[in-house]
Amino acid sequence: MYEKTQIGEEGESGQAGTSSRKSRRVLLQRVVSVRPGMPVGLLSVRVSRPETGDALAPGSNSQAVAVMSEYHYEYTACDSTGSRWRVAVPHTPGLCTSLPDPVKGTECSFSCNAGEFLDMKDQSCKPCAEGRYSLGTGIRFDEWDELPHGFASLSANMEMDESSAESTENCTLSKWVPRGDYIASNTDECTATLMYAVNLKQSGTVNFEYYYPDSSIIFEFFVQNDQCQPNADDSRWMKTTEKGWEFHSVELNRGNNVLYWRTTAFSVWSKVSKPVLVRNIAITGVAYTSECFPCKPGTYAAKQGSSFCKLCPANSYSNKGETSCHPCDPDKYSEKGSSSCKVRPACTDKDYFYTHTACDANGETQLMYKWAKPKICGEDLEGAVKLPASGVKTRCPPCNPGFFKTNNSTCEPCPYGSYSNGSDCVHCPAGTEPAVGFEYKWWNTLPANMETTVLSGINFEYKGLTGWEVAGDHIYTAVGASDNDFMILTLVVPGFRSPQSVMADTENKEVARITFIFETICSVNCELYFMVGMNSRTNTPVETWKGSKGKQSYTYTIEENATMSFTWAFQRTTLHETGRKYTNDVAKIYSINITNVMDGVASYCRPCALEASDIGSSCTSCPAGYYIDRDSGTCHSCPTNTILKVHQPYGAQACMSCGPGTKSNQVHAVLHAF
């Protein structure tokens, strides 16, 4: 069995030392023999081409030998014994003669470590060069300017009624869309599937990062094997993300695996859902890689044998395949992981914000102005504004209800069983219980059970910045790195303690309620989200306000006793662009009041339930043998030879006369015979 090929090659020849060269055409012929029993199916694995330094020397024999620049090595398909052959294949069929003979290849299960590639010339593992990386036995997809080769995006209507041709047609454009650093799902009421098939030579894994903020989308990831059977694992249903991007990994079996990322959206209040985002898909178990991949722009690998590329720090950049990052010029800036630098604009009043310091020992606070981070503007440019002077002192606001002011002007919670209006703590009168909760209406410092951060509206990563700033009688959204950043404020409550009267009312499902007063001031398409999470599960949006909204109150009723989180997220604009144009657009929260909080504080005390049990009761009780005067809330001793009724401590009628032949003890709690 043979194949006969020939091709003409233009070349130059001449005597050494002469300046004149004559062109000639070399006719190459070769008969390629295929050894009996050798598999003819090739597993195409292209290696990096060496430099073309092995060209034919002047005056060489016209029967040319093949040079490495004209061919590459490939492996044949594995046979039943797990063996294969390494063969040389011309880049263009018939280009060369004297190709190297086929040799025995490595075992099919052979693999290199992460940071290495298989050099097909000597069939050994070599470290990746600087500026390049490899997974060893895997592949990674981290650039999404277009759908990578091998991926497919499919769409379908979620309705089971196939007669609805119009609905089916409407879903043809509902697909996963590449967006540079990640790929985004659909947001309509269709089912969109991202699919990738891979054949593994050994067991491996698939892992990826995902951002899934909106529970109005159902997101599942699963794998089908050779028999088209999905993996029987509850983990196919992905959990919504709490803190930006999260990592997910699934084990893969040897052989064929088909990976599915599938989303279906459901409309909620006719609002558009936020898409699921996926990035950095990595698959291991492909046996080996014959080349290392260049680091993408904005990343670098400084050492040989890298298994990943590091992000360039802020104010630097890199091109593709770089070994280091280049600093930006002084008049330019960049964010972390950038491929280029941008010109610094002149500082404006949109680049700074104000806040207040904590109260000092004299009960005073200072107004402070700060540059928004990251600071991208230039103070020395023409037309730039200067940071206003800080340090103006004012009296501190009072403590919030349920707290008292210490000698060093800090606010501490009142002990349980007492209440305050923000000054001194007062014990609850007899027959009352503290109405525990939290009422925040003064904002000198952020309360201990609240936290704030900033979520990027571009890559959806948390930036470690302050999203909301205190301002005395309100808290407001600070300046983000970009106008499409989400300014996040979160309040966490450990649980609730219902009053005795509510616990006895089986018809009343209310466990607690949260009420807040807010306003938004916007010049473009801003949005304020209010979200609720339960038992560390993801936040679910329960209300959204778009555009400017005047000062108003909103109440949400809580019907289950659990650890709860309440989150406010403000986005100045949904436009996918960077920069600070609308920093004067703000959301303000004036007060937050949440009732019946476990381990909360009280601003007042309420009457106890008449038949409340002493067990677990939070009521303030009178001494034994004393009844409670309803009008004054004071305790009075029962008359002689009377005792107090059990669980009925209100009014003189609560004192019951002793029976014949008995008298009360001194505390009117026990009868004695005489």
C-alpha cells in the first residue's frame, strides 16, 4: 500500500561566496509505506513549529531531505492495547521527501504535569516558556470574544405545547452570548443551552466560575456520558451566588462527555432578569497537550512551567504572551488585568465624596472629604478641582434608640429588660416586656451588623470598596469605580423573638417586619434593589425602584423565624461603560426599623399577654405575692390571707382569698393550714 505525491519547490542555489543566485525547481518524489498492522487513523495534535533555520544549504543535493519547518508530528489513534504510533505529516501533502520513519508512541494514558507540554520530537515533557501556560492534561477557555471552536449554543421554547409555532420561532435568537471575558446566558422565557463535547483519555474534571445573581432564572449544569445518560447528581441545579463569582467543579469519566450549561428565565413583575455569566472553563483528562498557550492580554507568566497566568496589577498592562507587565505612563491609568492604559481625566467634583469620623471624647465628629477609589483623575491637570478642606467639627448625633452613650461618646446597647430613646437606659415597668428590634435613624458609624461593598457592573467581582457612607441623619451611596457598579449595603439578623401575644395567635403569620425610609435622586436610568436572603441562602429580589423616587417608606413582612439578610443594591446606570458621569445620582436611606429581633435592643416596652407563661417569658415580673397595677405599671402586695393567682398578676382581683382553715405566708404565695 502506498501513496505517491510530488510538488515543486522554488529555491535558490549558488557557489559559496558568490553574489549571483539562480532559481531552480526541485522535483521531489516519495513513496510512503504504511506498515502492516499500523493504525491509519490519526489523532491530530499540532506542535509549535520550530524556527526555519534548517533550510537547504547552497549546493546541496537536489534530493532534498525534509526539515522540521515543513512537517509536524501526529499520533495515530489508540489501538485496543492502548498503543499508538508517532508519524511525521507534511504541512502541505507531498512537500517533502525523506520524512522520519514512524516510531512507537507514548502510551495512550501518558500525560504531562501542569505547566508542561509534550515535545513530540523526542516525546518528552518540557516546561512552558515564559509568557505561556498549560494545564498539562487539560484545556482552558478564558477568552470569549467569540464562541470557541467545539462549543454550540442551542435554544428552545420551554412550553411543552408544540402547536405554538410562534413561541418556538421567538426563541431562535435566545442563546448564550460571548462578551469578552465571559459568556452570558439568555434572559427571556426560553431555554438556552451551551454545549461542549470532549473525549477524555483518562478520568478528569471540568471546572468553571459562574455568576448567578437572579433566582428568576433556573440554571443547571450537567454531563452526559457515552450512553447519553446524565450524571445522577443533585448538584446539577446551581445555587445562586452570594458574593460575586463562585467556583464549580465536577468529575468526568474516561471516554465521551458532553457538558451542558442550561438556563430558563421566568418573568417577575415584568422585569428583565439578570443573565447567568460563565468564565474560565477548564477541562482536565485529555491525556496531554502538545503546546503551551500564550497568556491573554492583561496577564503574564514570569517563570517557565506556569500552569496559569497572573493578572497585571492596576496601572499596568500587557499584550498577548507577555512575561511581565508594563507600567502605564504617569498621565494614564488602568484597572487590574488590563490590556491597555487610559488617559487620566482632570479631577472633578464627581471624583470625591464626604463622610464623618466616629465621635471623639468631646462628643464631636469631623466632616471629611476623600478621593473616590481607585483614584483615576489628575489633580494637576488643567481645570482640575482640588479636594475640599476637611476637619469641620459638629456635635455628634444621638445614639440610636435602644443604645446609650458611654463616657467616651461611643454608643452601646442597653441591657436586656431595659429601653432607651438614645440617651439613658430605663428598666421596663412590671407587666411589660421590651419591644426588641433595631431602629437605625442616626448614622455616625455603620452599625456592627451591617456591611457595605462594591460589586463591579462589568466583570461582577467585588472590589473591596465602601459602597455606602454615613452622613449623620442618613446613609448614602458613595462614588464607585464606575457608574454601572452596584453599591451594596447588607443587614444581617440572627433570628426573631416574637412577643407572647403573637406566639399565641395562630392566625397571625407575621413574625417580624422591616420598614425603611429612602429616596433616590437620579438623572439617568438608576435602579435600587431590595433583596432578602434566608439561612445563608442567596438574596431574592423582592422590590425594585427605577429612576428618581421621592422620600417614602417601604415595609416587608417576615413570616418565618430564620437567620435573615437584607440587602440594598444601587446601580447608577445599566449601560455597559466605564467612567464617572453620574456620581451625583444617589440613593439615601434615612431609617431602618426591624422588629422582634433576637438579641435586639428596645426603644420602648409593651404590656405582656394576660396568660403568658413564666417559661420563656420576657415580661418584667413583680416579687412573689405582688400584683401589677395596670394603670401605673407598679407592683402592690396582695392583702392579708390572700394569695396571687397563677399566671394572672394584673389588678387586685388577681389576689385570691385563702380557704377555710388556711392562711397565706408572708409573700402571699403559699397557703398554710392552722
